[in-house]
Amino acid sequence: MTRTAQTDCEALVEYTLNLGRQMMECGAEAWRTENTMARIFRAYGLEVLDAHAMATQAAVTVKTKSGEHYTSTCMVLPEKTAMNLKRLEVINTAAREICRKPPLMSDLPKIEERPSRWPWKELMGYILGTGAFAVFFGGTILDGLLSACIACGIYGLDHLRVRNLQNRTIYIVVACFAAGMLAQLCKHFCPGVDLDKIVIGDIMLFIPGLALVNGVRELFYADILTGIYRMVEAVLGAGAIAIGYTVSFMIGGGL
């Protein structure tokens, strides 16, 4: 193998492994990440000896037509992991284009490592989601508006967590504590509002239902370690919610 071909193969392995890592960070299933990486390698005529992904690590081993082996691994950081379907769709689209018509190494599509935050659509999702749930569970329009206002603060805390790569469990404890204290302040200054409904609206932002379902789904696909990891992560998230709100109510007298 020529030096240029060797460099291109190393670049492809690094690129594909990085793409797989970003898929796992976006919440993709482990088997789908492995399948995507394998398809890209086969599109370039490489034999895939191993393409493995789990919640905290991804690894690949490929073999060229001339017999050379290339192996590489990378870590998937929990602090960077969060469900992001929009970014995942961008990565999937890039992978499909590569498999359809493999480009030169220099023309491989660039996947933004850390996409920009603070989109107005995401903020509106926080506002509408919390407000709607507060009203849905029996609250008034005022309860929904107050819950939506608190959601704006939660969104700001989430932005800081992502920017500083903070531990998600600790973030949930802090955010739930802050949300609980703000809800009690709303009750103090607006005696007519329902504290329970305000809290219910905001707590929906933290419920780890999707993480739990993804963990069970990974188990069905025989990705045992990834499934257990995500289920434990969901349980820790639920515990963090309970701790954050309980401490806030104990301090604020809302219990």
C-alpha cells in the first residue's frame, strides 16, 4: 500500500469512528451506530473485522485488500450525551450520502462537533411543554404561564451544563432544586396559584422516560451493557429529581 493510500485509510477510520461517537452522543442505538460505521467502510472496499459501539466507547477494526489492519477506539463522554434527533438526522444523512457515492477523503462532509445552542425553537419547546402540562393536569392559565417562566430559567441552566460539560445527574439536582424554589416563590407572591400544577409542568422536563425506553430497547437488541447503562442512568435521573424537589420543599416549607 502506498503512503497516500495508507494516510487515506487512517483518515477514513478516524472520520468514521468520530461519526459513530457523535451518533452515540445524540442518543442513537448501539446497533444502528455499528451498522452505519460498517456500511461506510464497505463503501470504500474495506473488510470490517469489528465495528463496536456502546454507551461509553466505540471501536473499529478494518482490513484493506492488501492485508493491512487498522484499529482505533474512542471514548463517548457522558457529559456530551443527550437526545438530539435533529443532529442525529444530519449525521445519518451524511452517512447515507457517503455510502451512495463515496467521496474523496478531502471531500468528506464535515459534521459540526458542538452545534450552536439557544435556538428559539428549543426555547419555545420548553415554554409550551411546561405550560401545556401544567394546564393539562388541572392548572389554570396563570399556573401554565408561571410554569413556562420557570422553564426559561431551566433552559438557561441546561445551556450552561452543555457548554461546561457538567455532570447531568448533578445538573438535574440543581435544576430541580432551583425550579422548586422558584415555584414556591410564585406561590408566595401569587396566593391563588396551584403550587402542585406549576411543579408538575416543570418536572416534565426532567422525566427520564425516553432514556428508560431506550435502555429497554437496547436490551432487546442484545446490547446488554448499553441497555443497563441507560437504564441505570434513567434511575439516577429519577432519583436526582426527587432529591432536588424534596430539598427545595424542605427549605421553602412547601412540604
